[in-house]
Amino acid sequence: MSAFSAIGEEREIDRDEFTPGIEPQPTWCPGCGDFGVLKALKQALPEAGRTPDETLLVTGIGCSGKLNSYFESYGFHTIHGRSLPVARAAKLANPNVEVIAAGGDGDGYGIGGNHFIHTARENHDMVYIVFNNEIFGLTKGQTSPTSPKGHKSKTQPSGSAKDPIRPLSLGLTAGASYVARTAAVNPNQAKEILVEAIEHDGFAHIDFLTQCPTWNKDARQYVPYIDVQDSDDYDFDVTDRREAADMMYETESALYEGEVLTGRFYVDEDRPSYGQEKRALGEMPEEPVAERYFDEDYKWERSADLLDRHM
Ligand SMILES: Cc1ncc(C[n+]2csc(CCOP(=O)(O)OP(=O)(O)O)c2C)c(N)n1
Ligand code: SF4
Ligand SMILES: [Mg+2]
């Protein structure tokens, strides 16, 4: 895949530029859905015209959080549930950077749930990928906010008594201006949705279904998916909040009944991002605050070159 850099100079971009070259192969288990996110992201960024040195990937803690180690760009592997506050600060300081935040369902819908609500409410301009494997993967299979009711695990040996969270509905209600669901088993759609989310000016929430064959063999993400945009069975307007809300509710219920509906659910291209609102109020300078601290002599180096220099 090649494209032209959208922010910096015009040049060809190859997706291999997003492969670090110094890390060992990913330590994810064979068959893990997280590989699908990594692949789709490496394909989407060049297609959207972004280079590694124009991109910041902020991750939380979990198997999902390891994404940062296998991806070449600026990176920040922060603490559990805190990818969004770091990501929004970075975006406000430097609006020219393409900011992507990522983490698990436990990370984003559990411990970081409040950050999710308010980052969506304020419509911060970034992509937020939630790896939804319906489980705490890294800590070996505890029940998460998206585990189905009745799900048995070490923490809920008699079966969970809780209804799962409805992530798409939550994103919409909180104020996200782009809400989609895709799946690791659907790499083409995942790449297309990521490109749209990157190009979207506002908070783009992607609930990314990622199977965990090690700790959650029952998860529904294995079953064939339906793309709601491609199917004749679904007809709704992604720009209409009420129609989107109804479709999301149906989608979230269907997931636990064995039907995986994916696609775009809500798109609002008109709503200004938080940064735009603040600049319009005169509360933020037009020039990036981060520029005040730029080192004129600094040159982007690939992590492999950096390592060579420090060995
Ligand atoms: C404050 C805090 N609490 C708990 C943990 C332990 N912990 C690490 S990862 C994790 C769950 C990860 O689940 P999820 O976010 O769904 O990511 P996954 O591993 O499934 O990708 C937990 C509870 C932690 N690192 N920090
Ligand atoms: S434990 Fe599950 S989520 Fe973690 S790497 Fe293995 S398959 Fe993937
Ligand atoms: Mg998880």
C-alpha cells in the first residue's frame, strides 16, 4: 500500500514503515484477534496518508496494550484505563499529530470507563480502538464489562450475574461523533473503518471484536459476521441519532445470541472537535503549544536506528 503523507511532505508511504524491526515477533497467542488489529492499522495509516513520525499510538494495559510494542510510531504505553487522558493531552498540545488510543474492554469500558464517557462527550479528535474480547485476557480470563450474563470465570465461578455493557450505545449517548464495530475476522472492513476513523475530525470510537482463543473460547466473535451496510436486512441512516441508537441496541443484543453485526453505526461530520471549540473561544492558540518545545535539531529516527546508536 502506498499513499501520500497528509501532514508532512508529499511522499510514498509503505505499510512496512509501521513495523519496528527491533522487537521480537508479537507474543500474542496463536489465533489471537489482536493480530488483526495490528494488521489493519498498518494498512489503514498509509492509506489515510499518515507516516510513523506523524502518528502517536497510546495504549493501556492488557494483551491489547502490547500493540504499541509491535508498531512503529511515536508511542506511549500508559497505565490501565488511562490511554484516553494521555491521548487527549497529546492531541491538544499538538493537533498536527494523528492520535490513536487503544486498549481492551476491561481497560476502556471498566477501569477507564469514565475517561471514555468524557472524551466522547468532548469530542476529542482521535481514533479510539477498543479490543473487545469479552474477557480480561492478560490476567488470564476474568469476567470483563462485556462478558455475557452467566459467563463463568475464576472471578464469577457460578456465572456472571451482570448484564454486559452496551459499548456502541454508550459511545453514542456520551457524544462520540463516529461509532463503528468491526472484527478481527473481517480484515478488509476493519481497514476501511480505520481509514474513515482516522480521516474523521472528532472522537471516532471503534468497538473491535477480537477473539481470545486462550481464555474465551465461547466468544461469539468466531461466528460469521454481517456487515450492516452490505446487508439488505438493515436499512438505517447513520447520521440519524435515533435510527443509529435503535440499530446499536439490536446489534448489541444480537451479539450474545450468536449474530455478529458490524459496520458504521453513527457518523456526525458536522460537530466541531474539542480543539476546534476551544480555538473558536480563543482559549487555545492557533499554533500548536507543543511547537514551543520543539527541538529544531531533532530528527525522527526509526526505533531500530535508535537502538543501534545506544548499544
Ligand atoms: C490499576 C490496575 N488494576 C489492575 C491491573 C491488572 N490488569 C492488567 S491487565 C488487566 C485486564 C486486561 O483486560 P482488558 O483490558 O480487557 O485487555 P486484554 O488483556 O483482554 O486485551 C488487569 C485487570 C493493572 N495493571 N492496573
Ligand atoms: S490471552 Fe487471549 S487476548 Fe491475550 S494474547 Fe492470548 S489469545 Fe490474545
Ligand atoms: Mg479484554
